[in-house]
Amino acid sequence: MGLHIAVGIKWVPNTEQVRFDPVRKTMIREGVESIVNPPDLNAVELALQLRDRYGGSVTVMSMGPPSAKAGLELAVSMGADKGILISDRAFAGADTLATSYVLARAIEMLEDVDLALFGEETIDSSTGHVGPGVSVLLGWPQIAYMTRFISYDPRRRVVRAERRLDEGVELVEAELPAVMTVSVGINIPRPPTLRGKLRARKPGVIEVWDHRYMGFNPECIGLRGSPTIVKEIEIIEPPPRQGEIIDGSDPERAAEWLVEKLRALGVV
Amino acid sequence: MVCPEWPEIKLEEWRDVWVYIEQRGGVIKEASLQILGKARELADKLGEELAGVLIGHGVSRIAMEPIYYGADKVYVLDHESYATYNPELYSYLMVELAKMYKPSIFLLAGTRAGREMSSRIAVALRTGVTADCTDFDIDPETGELIQSRPAFGGKLFAHIKTPTRRPQMATARPNIFEVPPRDETRTGEIVRVFIEPIKTKTRVLEFRPERTEGEQPIEKARIIVSGGRGLRGPDNFKMLWELAELLGGTVGASRAAVDAGWMPRSRQVGQTGKTVRPYLYIAVGISGAVQHIAGMKDSKYVIAINKDRNAPIFKVADYGVVGDLFKVVPALIKRLKELKGGGAG
Ligand SMILES: Cc1cc2nc3c(=O)[nH]c(=O)nc-3n(C[C@H](O)[C@H](O)[C@H](O)COP(=O)(O)OP(=O)(O)OC[C@H]3O[C@@H](n4cnc5c(N)ncnc54)[C@H](O)[C@@H]3O)c2cc1C
Ligand SMILES: Nc1ncnc2c1ncn2[C@@H]1O[C@H](COP(=O)(O)O)[C@@H](O)[C@H]1O
């Protein structure tokens, strides 16, 4: 039996490091490393735990530039069986509809996927829309914002999990095949192993799919398949701050200084 | 050219502004009411109607509420089979409703439920959706909705449009817009709709509401003392509560502190928590990751206490102390108590 699990991972610029050129209004890419979107690694870890427990396989997939291969290699070196790099210029500029569209087709092409896992949201666009979008396109049930995986019942083919809404926690059951989006920090992603790293380099372990191979009409993907259009971008100037920083190795003096500031602000 | 796999639509057939009125147990979410004020402005600019969409069991009782807050009309889907919130069912109902009445703009609150449904509805209708907007406007030339939202952890502000598809969909970040005044003299139309429910492949077995212990919610506080991983454990938050009380404020937390179970989720500040804009924000043992800063950077004043001089929180601080919080905070509490007790010092 086993579970065939597909995991969507996005290769994102590390937002902590992103800087902007205020004159040219462009992103300064030099020196900015990219990383796998953090909750996506939690999704990979969950997939590996489920496979180790119930058998089956884990396929990671990423739509992105050729450099996104590094993210897939990381997931394979953690233990994923296979990676799919969905990469080609026609996919560029995709919004969440176009992204969901492509990932849903990839899952169909993988055949017999039981569980499609995604991160709760990305650090670069932070929408959390892709998982629910894929769920609609595949007609599969969805458990979003999952905070605890409880059980998989192979006989009834249902999974049980907890998920968190703004006002509380829901216990949900879903029939397979299903989509789940995983909260950041629900587990600790395992480190890559040397054996895994070697495997990731083997030919065939990471496949590259382009839009022709996937049978897409170019009008339906990338920028052209995206109903939303970014009309303008502004750089947000952070509100000016005093930036008065003192050394606090003498706590009494620091406290006195803080009290002065609190007085000036009118709060004491 | 548009994707031939999308259903064809005629833009001019889509009119009116809709707001999904999220409720649980017959209580309307404040985040939904907040959108009504802004949506009223948009509808007025377009010369179109503003409608609320209310789904649940027994919600007829509260059907007039959206009208009191500015709507012209409310679509009420009240049936026992809609009693439990289920994104699969609720988004299906809204997709069918949108196909019937064709709204031009459809807004939802940027709660988790609002976000997951907005994507389901948009994808089913093959239209766009912008998450977490903090401003909306109407392009005076084209009448298109301008959806504005922060991106890249709050470093950019993007203005987004959905020119060729309808409805133009977005979620609005909670606590950005103000709830408009409630006016019981307003009148409007109630449209009752029944849509045959689908059999869902998900079942909600249980819902456990999160306790919000009678304390002041952080969204409304004028002063917030927030703690992070630097606090090392739940017991040390007592110190922050004490400090907050002396200042007349309340306590918030970083996600790291919430994930560790030291503080309830309802007090998390940041991108996946609450956006707060207090008069004073005091960050204690918080490094200042972009996701945290996204939720507090519009505070009027920021004070940071952290032992690491290079912590990014200092970049957004007006006043900072580089030092051990376990020494500085107690010293500060002591000094404040002396001031309170001893009168003029
Ligand atoms: C998709 C996504 C969404 C997220 N959403 C949010 C969100 O909404 N809110 C949020 O907060 N985070 C969010 N995060 C997490 C965020 O990236 C950081 O991991 C988190 O904010 C770190 O919390 P922290 O500052 O408490 O902990 P740390 O980064 O570990 O910082 C602890 C700080 O305490 C200081 N410290 C330690 N001991 C002492 C001492 N004795 N005295 C003084 N200082 C001390 C340290 O110098 C350090 O700077 C999100 C992450 C992702 C991937
Ligand atoms: N280009 C992509 N390739 C693979 N997975 C993606 C991609 N974009 C988004 N995802 C997945 O969808 C989740 C939610 O993304 P978003 O809706 O953009 O916040 C991410 O955490 C990923 O798991």
C-alpha cells in the first residue's frame, strides 16, 4: 500500500537579506541567498515521517528558475525519493492561480498521489493560496494550516489532523487523496545526509519538466495565465526612528534611562 | 488572448461590491465589519451597491447587522446543513452565489478562514485574488479595483489589479480599517438564497475555541510589552505582565514564544499573527525577524531590550538597551514601583 506523497517547495530569496535600490526601485539580488521556504521543509519532514511509517514514496516538486534545483537537492538529501524541477521561461511571473494550475497538473502527471503537501505560506509572497488552489483544481479535500498530524487509516483511506484557525483549533478528517498545508515549526526538519547528497546528484533523481512536456497552452501559465497584475511597486520607508541605543551592562543606569524616555513619551 | 481553458466572461455584466461576513456562533467577526467601511467608499465611487454575504445556521437573526454598518443588501444563506464552517462547502456556496449574481468586487477578511476561502473561490472562478491588502482604491479612469499590499516582509508596497477577470477578489488585513459606526436606522434588502449543499470530503469532528482570558486584546492596547525566545520559558512572562501593568498596557509575543507554548496564539505579533499599532511597543528578547517586524513596525514608538547589539530589532527601535533582559527588566520594574509608591522622586 503505502502513501505516495508530493510536496511543493518554493525556492525563495531570503527576505531577511533582501535590500532595495531606492533610486532604481529594483531588488538588489547580489549577495542575497535563496532558501527553501521554511514551512515547506516542515512539509518535507512530515512527508518523510509518513513514508517511513506507512511505506510509499516522497516526490518534491518546485516551479522556479534553474537555481531552484538546489532546493530539490536539499529535499532529496534529506531523504525524498525524487525531485521535479518545473522550469522554463513560460512559467515566470505566475500568480497564485497560475502556480496552482501548474502544480495541480504536475500532481496529476505523477499519478497515484495520495497526499499533496504544501507550506502554510511563503515568506516572499505570503498568501497561503497555493494549497487551497490546488485542492480546488484537483477536486481533492483540503486541510490548511495543519498544526498536528494525528493519524492515517489505510483501510478507510482517511487522514486526521488538527489545524488552527484564528479563533481556535479544529479536528478534521479528510478522505484521500487530499491536500494539506503545513504550519512552520510543527516539526524539526532532519539534516541532509551524505548518502542523500550523493543520491541527489545521480542522473534521473531530479527531472526537469518544461511547459511543452506538461502539455500547457502558454496562455494559461506564467505571467499570461495570471489574472492579477502588479501595476506599481513602492518601497516602504520605515518610519523614522530615534535609534538611541545604550549599553545596558549597568542595569540600574539602563532602567533610569528608560524611565526618562518613558516620561518623555508621557507613559509614566 | 486569454487562457482558453477559462470560462468566458463579459466584464460589464459584473457589478456591485461584496463583503463576506464571517461569523462563528452568530457573532460576526470584527475583521469583516472593518471591511464594510472601506467597501462602502468603493461602492460609492463606482455608484454601485454594497452587499454582505452571510452563511450559517440561524444567521437570519443577524442579517440586518451588515446593513447597520453600511451595506445596501445582504445575501443570507441560512440552513442547518451550513451550520459548521467547512471551507469546501462554504467556498462552493459562494462560487455558486457569485455565478448567479455576478459581483464586480468580492472582499473577505484576511483571517485564515478568509484566506483559504478566497483562494478556493478565485481559483474555481478562474480569477485573481490578492491576499492581505492594507488599502483599496478605485482607478478613476478605468473603474478597476486597486489592491494594495505589503510584500517581502513589509519592505515593499505593491499595487495590484485584476483587469480582465471578475470578480476582483482580495482579502483585507485585520485591524487596518476601522469598523464604521453602527446605525440602526439604516434600511436595506435581505435576499434569502438556498443552494443545495454538496457532500464534502472533509469532516470537522471538533472545534476547540482558543481561550482569550478576559485580558485586554493586543490589537486594542496603547502599550504592548512583547516577549520572545529570549524569555526562556513561560514563567518569565510574569515579569512582562508586571511591567505592562505598571505602564497600563498588555503583553504580546513573538511566534517563537507562541510556538513554544509560552503564550497563547491570540497574542502573537507578526505576519502570521496580529498587526498592532500601539503608541508604545517594547520588544524584550525578540530578535526582530522580518515576519515579526511586519506586525509592529507602525507602532508610534519602539523600545528594544536585547543582549545582541546586532539584533535587527534595534534597526526599528527609537530607544534600545543592549543588555541582559533578566537584569534590565527587573531593574526597570523596581524603579517604576519606586516612582509609583514614593510620589515625586
Ligand atoms: C511563514 C512564516 C511566518 C512567520 N510569522 C511570524 C509572526 O507572525 N511573528 C513572529 O514573531 N515570527 C514569525 N515567524 C518567525 C520568525 O521568522 C522568527 O523565527 C521569530 O520571530 C523569532 O522569534 P524571537 O525573536 O522570539 O526568537 P529569536 O530569533 O531566537 O530571538 C531571541 C532574541 O532574544 C535575545 N536574547 C536571548 N537571551 C537574552 C537575554 N538574557 N537578554 C536579552 N536578550 C536576550 C537574543 O539575542 C535574540 O535576539 C514566521 C516565520 C515564517 C517562516
Ligand atoms: N513555485 C512553487 N513551486 C512549488 N511549490 C510552491 C510554489 N509556490 C508556492 N508553492 C507551495 O505553496 C505554498 C504556499 O505558497 P503561497 O500561496 O505563495 O504563500 C508554499 O509553502 C509551497 O509549498
